[in-house]
Amino acid sequence: MTSIVLFRNDLRLDDHPALAHAAALGPVLPVFLSDPQDERGAAYQWWQRQSLRVLAQRLGERGLPLVCRRGETLALVSELVQESGATAVYWNRRYAAPQREIDGQLKEMLRVRGITAESFPGDILIEPWKVLRDGQPYKVFSPFWKRLIRDMVVDAPWDIPNQIQASEKVPPSEDPNDWNWEPRRPDWASPFLAYWQPGELGAAARLAEFLESRLADYASGRDYPAAEKVSRLSPHLAHGEISPRRLWQRVQAHVEAQPEQRRAADKFLQELGWREFSWHLLYHFPQLPHTPLRPEFADFPWQEDERLLGAWQRGQTGYPLVDAGMRELWQTGYLHNRVRMIVGSFLVKDLLLPWQAGEAWFWDTLLDADPANNSASWQWVAGCGTDAAPYFRIFNPYLQAEKFDADAQYQRRWLPELATLDAATLYSSDSGRWRDKGVVLGRDYLAPLVDHQLARDRALEAFATLKKQP
DNA sequence: TGAAATGTTGGGGCG
DNA sequence: ACGCCCCAACATTTC
């Protein structure tokens, strides 16, 4: 009579449809499976380890164990069904191709053996096969989102079950500490804890704080990386510590109480919409993480240059805003959205490096690494996505800095070597003025890796070669 | 959810 | 008072 409930990238009790369904039927055996196929970058795995601790504790408080196993999904579930005598397995749906395939095979294997197997809506607002126009997926964000908010109903979230009966038989668990997801030497991850509280409670706290004190200024403040007006919920969403349905419902309820924040809330929900759009794209176009959706970009003359890539990764390009962003990413596992666009544009257009190289670096270093968001956004920046920024939309890193970090607060925070420069000096190209403030180019800070004007022209030339292709 | 190049307009200085 | 020029400010187009 026992049901196994699988936890994967949905490390929460709230609005966990599979868990809620199983708990209503009888005893539950919660299982976390780590299939090597599902592993993401190093930063993501570190967070997942922290989040697992929280999940195990929350289950423990309710008298439930969390059985952790590492290996191939089908084999593990097969073993666990035998060891526990479970008669059903439930899970929340996943939408990326490899995971869909695994879960499909799992369902078939279980049903052949007479075990109930059922999947439930996963961590998006609406199932991708329900948002179509003339049977085709949307390829442009605006009509997609308009359609979704106008015509579709987001399911109400499931509350945490009041009581969850524990399974009598509990198979032994592996110790996730043995999985080596936490770096030892050097321990690059422990500083993250100064910025983040992984786990479902941390997610709830972040949301409460966002609604309370950040949302009101979100519409205008979200563009200024020093302003701290964004939600910083992305890692929590990426690990499923809060569901988008719950987030949607909480924001709607907040706006009912504070109608003057409607505009800001809509803007925020639109960002959730971009996440949704990315996941729908990944569902319909499984090649999204590797292959440009615009086929003509297959022939783009990217450069391969390890030296340039390394300089970008380490924040040593000589462009203060780019370097500040790359250092924030390395030190905190996160990067403000505006700065993601700027460093992305710089990699792809100023350095002419392939967007996949940036995608891979973000995948490894972002705590919120998410296959849909990461690949869709890089294709957007590179101009090769379906609804992408046109290739010729080339960010000027100096202008972006003056517009969105006018007082240089953000750049000085992440570039201690420039902390003595006031904004006016930072924005002047007069190296003598920099020297007067104690910063010698080439000694204290690098000269720019490339000249932006030249790089811009070169990028446009490279782009022009594409259009000649049939 | 750009930026640069190019075009237009209108106020003010000045002969 | 008038026309001319300059140029900032804004608008449009082009990449």
C-alpha cells in the first residue's frame, strides 16, 4: 500500500503534487534519486546538497525518512520497489528531453510489473502542450505571454499535507556526503552562505522579504545592479524550493491587498513568464542547449580562443562592468540580470566567442543553473534564438555602466582595485586622471582586452557573412 | 531588455 | 527687425 514519492529538482513539501497525492492515499516513502544524467554544474550541485539537508530535516520533523540513492533511475527505483514493497510510484513531471525519456521508460517499466506509476504537473505554470497556436508552439514571447495570462488558468497550488503516514519498511539510504558535491580544497563555496539560505524555508523568507520591501520599486529598480530590487529567487526556483504556481498565487494575493503595486507585480510576473517561455521552448525544441534555433547561425565564424575565454571567466577583460559582473558570479554564484546581458553580449560580440562557451561557464558557476533559462537566454543574447535580440543589438559596456551604474557603486563593490575611483574618473578615458587617483593601467588594472569600437565593427562584419548564405 | 548614424527642429547669438 | 548659423535636443533609420 506504500507509495514511493520521487524528489528530483523539486526539493520542497509545499505544492508538491506527487507528494500530496500519495499522502492522501496512504503511507509514503520519500526518495531522492541522484541520477548522473541529471547532474548540473558544480555550484548547482553544492546548493542541492544544502537543500537536501533541509528537505531531510523537514521530512524528519514529520516522522518521515528521506532515502537517498545515487545511480541510474530505472535500476534504483526497481530496487527500491522491491526493498520497500511499494505498490505505487509518483513524481512531478520534467520537461527536458533526457529526463522525459527516463521518466517515460520508468512509467512503462513499472506498469508492466503491475506497479501504479503516475506523474503530476511539474515546476512550470502551464503544461507546454497546452499553449499552442494552430497546433504550433509560440516562438515569440509577447504573444505567448499575452495568451497565457489572458486565456489560461494557473492551477491552484497544493498545500503541505497535514499528515503524512510513514512507510513501515524503509530501505537503507546512502549518505549524500559521500557524493562529493561540496568542494574541499579549495572550498570555494562556503562564502556563498553569506548571501544565500538554501532550502524551502530560505525560499519562503526570500519571497516574503521581496514582497514586503522590494516589489514596490521592482519595475524601475530591477535594471540597476547595485539597487538590490530584484527577488533573487532564481536559485530557489531552479531547485524547486518554491513552485511557480505558489509564487504566482502569492504575488496575485499581494497585489489584491496593495493594488498600487499592480504594475510592478506584472513586471515581475513577466520575468516568471520568460522562465515559462524558456521551458516551453526547451520542451518543443530539445536541441535548444546545443544548437542555434536560427539555422543560419550554424555557420557563424566564431573564434576559439582559450586566452580570451579565460580572461572573461576570471573577470579580467579591462572593462570594469564586465569584470565586476564576472567576479560577482564567481564569488556569490549569482549575477544580476542586467549584468548577465552585458557580460553575455561582451563574450559573444566583443570577443566573438561562441555562446556555448558562455553557457557552459554559467552552467558551472551559477547556483540557479537551469537548462531552459540558461540556454534560451544565451541564444537570446547571441541573436540565434527564435525571439532573440537582433544580432546587431550590441551592448556598449561603457554606456551600460553610465546608464545603470551611474555612481559606480556596483563596479567598485566587486573590483576592489578600482575602489578609489570616483564615478567621474572611472568613466573618463583619461589614464592620467586614473593615475592621480592611484590606479595605474597595466599595473593595478588591465587595459581593455579589445577596443569596443573595433570589436563592434568586426562583429557586424561577421554577422554580415551569414546573410549571404542561402 | 541597443547604439550609432543620420535627419529634423527650434531657440538663441550675432551681424 | 531680420536672416543666418550653430548646436542641443529630439526623432528616425540603420546596423
